[in-house]
Amino acid sequence: MKRFSIAAFLLLNITLSFGQNETAMSMVDSLKYLMADSLDCKADLFWRIVAQGDKSIPFLIAKLTDTTPTNVRFHCKKGKLNVAEVAQCALTNIADFPASAVMHAQFDVIDDEGCWSFYEFFYMNSNKHRYQDSVRAWYSRERPKYKVVKIPKSELDECRLKYGIDTYYRWKE
């Protein structure tokens, strides 16, 4: 009986240590399988990636050129978002990536539907490699200037509350 108890204990520990630990990299790699049609609180994978915080950033940057389609729709794009565009949304929910500073270009126009001029640039697949290179260089250079900021409870939206996300990485010039 003692041997059985020890074997059961060891088996349980092995199962728990290998079965339940999803890494930021594996979650980001799974964006192509995202079933959600929006990035609301039902987009579980998306929000679990955001909850990983800065651990997800390098893997999200690596996905900024992935044009694999997803089911996610966003009113500022005709058609569905691709993995790169979902990765960009996750990045900006984790940390500041000021497009104007990253790209050394002005993106200050917001149209009547609330769509930002940056989207016109980024939704063109031909711009994704240039954007990825710029984001990678920016983050490599500016990473020491990022500071973790606690989001006041009064400013936490439903999804951040649901997934326990109460910090943001703010960039300081």
C-alpha cells in the first residue's frame, strides 16, 4: 500500500508539472487557431496571452508578419484580422508601442468610425515586415525605459478583471 501511495503521488506530480503549464510562446503560436470572432472577454486565448505580460512581447513581435487569417473581425478592417493584426492588438494591451515613435511617421488621424490612420498602414500586408523590424529594433533599444504600472481598479475593464490583468508596461521617454 505504501508503494502504491508513493507511485500515485509521483504520477500526480509528473502530470501536474507537464500538463498544465502553457508557455507564452506556445500560446502565441496558437493564435492561428483562435476561434473567437472578436477580442472581447470570450477570446480566452487572447486574454491569457495578455495576462502573460512582458513574457509574451518577443513572441508577439515575431508574429507581426504572420498573415494567417483568424476569425476575428474589427470594424476598421474589411474582412477578418490575421495573426499579425491580433498580435499587434495583444502587444498594445500589454505595453506602450507608440506607432509614431516606432515608425518615425505621423499616425494622428482618426476617422468618423473611430479608425486610426495607423490601421491603413498596418493592414497592408506589404508593410508588415518593415513594421516588425521597426518594433523589434524599438523594443530592443527602449526596453530599459519600460516600467510596470499598476492600473487603478476603477480603470480596469471587464476583461482585465476577468483575467487578473492589473498591470501595464508604460514607456517613459
